[in-house]
Amino acid sequence: MLRLSGLLLAVLWCATALGEAVRVQDVRIAERDGATRVALDLSGPATHKLFTLRNPDRVVIDIKPARFAPGALPLPAGAGDVRRLRGANREDGSLRLVLDMQRVVPVRSFDLAANAAHGNRLVIDLGVAAARPSQPVKTAPRPPAVARDLVIAVDAGHGGKDPGARGSRGTREKDVTLSISQRLAGAINAEPGMRAVVTRDSDRFVPLRARMELARGQKSDLFLSIHADAFRDRRVRGATVYTLSEKGASDEASRRLAARENAAVTIGNVHLEDKDPLLAGVLMDLSQNASVSSSMDIGEEILQELGKFARVRKRHVQRAPFLVLKSPDVPSLLIETAFISNPDDESNLRRSAYQERLVAAILDGMRDYFYQNPPPGTRVAQLAQNPRPRERQYVIRRGDTLSEIADRYNVSIRRIRSHNSLRNDRIRVGQVLRIPIPRDI
Ligand SMILES: [Zn+2]
């Protein structure tokens, strides 16, 4: 059925291709007064179809029949609410332009006919001036429902004058943690019923106390501190997840804490084990009253997801032996994503695809936990009452790509990948994919 219609489309396209494919000669983008406009210069009139996709947020424009003129590619860099522009000529004779969005904004598109000064144009307007907050990544729009969103505080370790650990290729921990954290915040904000607050969104120094106060002030349901480990033995690698220990206040704990403090003094900013004593203090403070068991459980879910693709140094959540915990406040986790001091881990950490996988794993782990243990009064609690997410099966056909399948079912590539434990975007004909059905709405 699908194959037949594809053939039909191909035939139609061939018929039109002989003479009249519209060429997109230029793509321009500009931000003005908080609104973003994308304009396409066309060689003639064309029809287009525009639709939006969530998680991550995208605006997709299909023009058919049309091709990008060689001069139109590569596309310009993003501006305003558009993080990135992507586009390609497609086999069916259409052209697809994808706008990766910073956030969800109102969209409209219209055609402008040729006149004396300009040729045909297609204009896409995104957002309106008044609605633009100064920090688009920080918070997602709240739903009108009474139920509240889960608030996840995402803490990019280090920053500014504190670079954190450094890899042998010069990768700085503070850069890696910021990049991962920004991706994570974006993914959380795209998730129904969840909202991210970030402790920093640029390369700046944020005192640990301020990080903690932000998490607490925003009534966070979880504080996630993102780091990359370092160790003098470069063979050591893998991810580790820490929470705080009930049985921590021992002499042993004090001894180790003191040892770390001494190490930090000895080697300056490059801490050997990265459980900065100061950060430990912050986590301690945050979790002073926190439910250890929920931190442990969330951590275990995240570890399980990480273990599907990453090397995991310890199979279970490690309890940093710092303190005694009593009653609930803000569950806190420290995720050492990998060892920046290990060359393989370092090159993984530099790759955006790997960062995306880390983000997907962390999000999947949190989702697993919170859907099983939704805090009362949250939107996730409502969503969790729906039947567990159904999924459907899809058999890969020739010519399929993961991104097209993701678009078709309105789920993200990372969701499909994590749901099927795929290591990359490669798929083969006949392979059966399980497609999760989004829980939204
Ligand atoms: Zn660190």
C-alpha cells in the first residue's frame, strides 16, 4: 500500500520534474523585536505544507515539487527562536526545510507573489514580540491545567573561573557539562508535565550556594548535577551516579572527605575525583531532609538507561558517604557522565550524538521513575493514570530513515533509539522497531 503510493508519487514527480520544479534560491533568517522571520526566495510559485513536531520542537515545511538550488545550501545559522535550520531535497521530488526551535511559538506562513522588486517568496513568521521571555531555555510554558509540572533542576557543573577537570585533548569539564545540561533542559521542557530550571546557561561562575538556592526556591522535585570525572589513571572510565548516604556520617567518610579536600588543594582546580567537597556540601544541604530512597530509585533508573549504551563504572548508585538524611526535601543526584581523563570517554563526551544519548538515558530514567512514583498534584500523576504507553511495531522498508519514521509517528529519534536500544541511526530493511506512542494529551 505504502509502496504503491510512493511509486505513484514518484511517477507524478517525474512528470513535473521535466519542466517545472521550483528552485529555492536563497533562505534568509532574521530576528526583529523578538519575532523571527524565515524567507525563501523561489524561482516560481509553489505550494507548501507546514506542520510542527514536538520533542524536540520543530517546524517542518515541505514544498513540492521543489529543489534547493546549489547556492541555497548550506542554510544560514539559526537566529531568534530558531536554533538551527536543516534542509534537504527528498527523493519524492519535494524539499523539506526543518527549523529546530528553541521553544514553541506561534507560527504562520504565507506566499508573496513576484513583483517588480522581488521574485516569489515564501515567508514563515515565528513568535510575536511581546511573548518572548528573556531566557527561552529556562522554562517551558506552563499548561493551563491546575496540576503542576514536575520541576527538574539541571545543574551544569563548574563554569566561569572554575573549569573543572580537563581531558588530555584539552576538553574542559565546564564546557561539556554545560552542553549536556542545555540539551537535557531542552528535552525536559519538551516532555509533557516536566519543566527544567537551570543553574547556569552560559560559561559563568555560579556559587554552589546559589545553585542550591535556585533548586530549592523553584521547589524542585529533583536536583541533577551533571559532571565529568577525572582520575590520574587514564584507563579508568565509565559513568557513575551518586546520591547521598544514610550511613555516611562515619569516621571513614570524614577521612575520605578530608583526603579529597587535600587532593584539591594539591592539584589546584583539577580535582582528582571530582566530588568537590563544596559540592558535596551543597548536595548535603539540599538533601538534608531528602528522601534517600527516592534519590536512590531515580538514580537506579537512570543508571539502567545509561547501561544500555555507555560503559558504567558501578552497576548501582553510589552513596557518597557524606551525611545522614532524615526526611524529604529535594532528592539530589550527581551524575558523572564519563571520565574526561580517559581518551575514549573524552572523545565520546565531545560528540553531540553521545551527549544526546546521555540526555535520552537520563530523561528515560527519570520518566520511568516519575511515572511509577508520581508526586500527587502533578500533571505526570494525571498522565500516569492513563493506560501505560502503548507502542506499535513498525517494519523497516527500503528507503526508510529513522528521522522520517520519527516524524511520521511524532516521536523523537532519541525516543525511538532509546526505546529500541539502538546504538546509532542505522536501520535495516525488515527490522522491527517498537514505536512508543507519546503520552501527551
Ligand atoms: Zn565536576
